[in-house]
Amino acid sequence: MSFTKHVANSLESLYNGEPWMGVTYKEHLVRIDADLAVKRFGESNCIWQIVSHVIYWHQRVTRYMHNDPPEQDGDLPDFYLPDNHGPDNWHATLGRLEHSFRDTAATIRAFPEAELFDAFPGTDNPAIYYLQGLAEHDAYHLGQIVLLHKYA
């Protein structure tokens, strides 16, 4: 299996598959409502902000792979929390998360293996740094979400 296919499969598994760690975004977030998604512990980010952060980085890395500017007009900021914390907005955010996992995995799967050690334009790091990092990043933040939910 190629590296890009492995990373794409890992992201899909973290979202709604059977990852080694035994928990997925989809099966866990379905149990979190909008009120719980905005609950904070001290100075921590809330679940909603963490979900927005994951979407932000999926978008950024996908843009790197397409040689597009990573930040564009109209983008939501990192760790975005909308003023409207209603259930419709929460469900829309979860829809954006699902789309971001799907789109990012497909883009990674199509990324040329020959370019894995080339730096993305405007960065000092090769593509492999961001692709492997994204899988690690997503697993880390899923752990945060699980803990925030557990202790809510």
C-alpha cells in the first residue's frame, strides 16, 4: 500500500471506520449536542472549537496539495466558534467536518507519491510532514473531544 493511500485510509478510519484506538469522530460526536459542544473547562477550547480547528487544518493541507493559497477571503478563523450556538448550526458544523474528512482523504489519495519529499509552496516542510502530521493531529484532537465529553 502506498503512503498516501495509508494516510487517506487512516483519516477515513478516524472519522468513521475501525481505527486502532477504538473510537471515531462520527460515533462520538453524534452523542454531543450543541449545548455540550460549547461547554468549557477553565481556559480550554470547547468541542465546537476543536471541530472547527480540525476542519481548518484539513482545508489548509488540502489547499497546499492543490498549490492554492492556504488562507483565502471568507475563510473561518482557526478554532472558530459561531455566535449562534444552536443545534442547526452545530449540525452544519458536523456536516462540514464530514465533508472535510472525505475531501481531504480523496485529495491525499490522489497526491503524487513522487512529491512527498518536496516542500509545499510557502512552507519549509515537505508534503509528508503535513500528511503524516494531519493523521496524528486528528487522532490527538479526537482524544481531547472524548475527554471533554467524558468530564462534562
